[in-house]
Amino acid sequence: MSFQSIIGQKAVKEQLVHMVQHNRLSHALLFLGKEGSGALQLAIAFAQYITCEVVNGKKLAVGSVQLANEPSLFGEPEPAPTANIVPQTSYNDSCGTCPSCKKALEIVHPDIHFSYPVIPRKTGDKPIATDFITQWREFVKLSPYGNVYDWLQFINAENKQGNITAHECNDILRKLSLKSFESEYKILILWMPEYLGKEGNKLLKLIEEPPANTLFILVAENEDQILPTIRSRTQLVKIPMLIKLDIESALELRAGVPMQKAQQIAAVAEGNYREALQMIEHSEDDWQTMLREWLNAVVKFNPQAQVKWIDETAKIGREKQKQFLQYFTHLLELAVRISTTNEQPKANAENDFALRLNKITQLHQQEAIINELNKASYYIERNANAKMLFHALSIKLYHIINNNSLILVN
């Protein structure tokens, strides 16, 4: 995976290349980026960049004179040519064609190791990441922006909790104690260190005093959930959320989404490309009609309509539930922008809905609703009972907007 194949993140890519070119590469890096930002992809691309034979000077780029590290016809090394040799510092990405890059792309490079949350396949099982490497390779190719929930479902975890166990830590110690096979560096990409319990302290000495040319890349979403002892031993690389324009372009060029639809999805996704891809799958869902029915039931205080709506919503699955709440939040944020600026909104369905929201709620009420929606999304992510959650949320919405009498209608 090359840097150019990753959506956006230009500043981060330049930062990583600068680290290598100016010999400022720490032995332990923490890539911190929220879901859908591409943190894991950047880590894999960085590992490929470091091991690339063109970047590290073992081989010249295509079109240049080949370096003679190989024996000649008569068994003696050829003299190294000087013409057309490009300095190492000029390479801002891996070549993608050398043997090392090809292996890294297929996630089979012997010096790039991976660790990630896994589950026991049977009672008493002591799983390690290597047991799931075939599934991991397939997952990274099929769902490069997937989160840990997607991964656990991919390996049929169902309701099992994923973990990075003490046995996995022991396996990491074993693998990194060995000499590298091909590359100058041995690299470990540890995805979701939040799933390391106290057994993660087994890795402290290795992280603090690693073998020569050993690189740790931890890829995390929540800094507060990482063991402080491990976090303090890493150099932080912050991965920001993607900008709206990058998501729009990616949806059009990679997913074949029409421009207008890509703009709408990018606006709601809020920098999360995984969420944008999820929305494509459910792009036919009519969130506006669903939201209108809910708000009418809440504002009119119609218990029967509320119960019917909640029963139907509980059946759609938590991914759709989260998308619905995010869409509601998007409309509220749009309503806030319209009410706090002098710009005249364009005539479209979303702006019309936002204007109607401004009629039944004021700024402080909209802020309170957004806060409740964010909390609801958090609880849905953690397997909250959907019926209980939406019942509670309906009651809260009623108390927030009960002084208004205008109803959202077609």
C-alpha cells in the first residue's frame, strides 16, 4: 500500500517521509486517529515505504541504471554505475514494484508483523494474531477503513469480546527477538492497543530498549484507553479526520457515486470514510421521512405512534441506527449554521428541513438535542438495548422541545 493510494492526509504523509529522510524516526510511534481517518492504512503504507528497496537504496527505480549488487556473468560484482542515480531523499513514496513492496502490498512481508484483537475459537483456546492472519489479509483488502467491530464480525466473533492477550504479547517478544529476513528493519504494527490489558506491560522493556532497527507502530483511536506506561514510551503522530472534499472525491472516483450524492454523504460523514461507505450501502433509506415521523410523534406526544416507530427502528440494526442519528445531527448543525449566518440557503430538501427545525427549536435546544444524539450513538456502539434507548431519547426530546407547537409536516 503506497501513500498515494490513501485518501487525503497530505500533511501526515509529508511528516512521515520527513522523519525518514532526516533520520528522525523514533523506534515507537503512536498513530492516533479516529475511525475512518485512515490511520491503519497510513501505518501499512509507512511500513512499506521503510522497507522499499528503492527508498533504502538497495535497488534503483524503474528506468534508472540497475545497481550491480548482483554478480556479473563471470561471478564478479559489476562496478556500481553513477549515472541516473536518484538520491534517496528524493523518494516521497514507495516504488510499489520492487519485491519488498509487492510482499508488503499482499501483507506477506516477513519483516512486517501485525498484532490485533482476536477471539478464542473454542473454550480454553489461547489465540494469537498469527492464527487469524489469512482472515486479516482479506479484511484489510476488503475493508481498509473498517473498525474493530467490522473486524470481529469478519472473524465471526458474534458477541465475543476481542482482546490482545498475554499469549499474543509473548509471541510479539518471540518474533521481534529474531533477526530480520530481508529488510533492514523489523516492524510491528499493533492495531487497537486499547485492547491490551495489564498484560501489555510485558512489552514495556521491549518498547523502551528494542533490538537494533526494530520499529513499533501502534494504531489507536482513543488515547485515554491505552496503558499509560505504553503511551508514554511512544512518539505521537496525530491523524486528523478527512476533509469533506477528499471524501467527495474518493466517493466519486473510487466508489462511482454521483457528484451530488457524494456531496450529501460527505457532509454527513464528518470526515469518517468508513461511515461514508456505510451510507452508500443504505443510500436508498429515507432518513427524512423517518425523522419526520419520529418528531411528529414526539412533539404531538402520541405514545402509540412513538411505540410503533421505536419498534420499527429497533429492527433496522445498530449501524443504520447510528447513521440515522448522525443524519439528524447533521440537519441540526445545518439548522444552526442557517440561524447564525446571514447566508441564504439553497432551495433543497435538507435546507427546507433545517428551516423547519429552526421553527420548533432555538439554538440552546438544538445544542441540547445534539448532545443527547451523540450520547445515544455512543451507547448504540456499546450494544445498548435499542428499544429502551429510543424510548428514553424520545422522552428527552419531548422535554427539550415541549414548549413549541409547530409540527414538521410535508
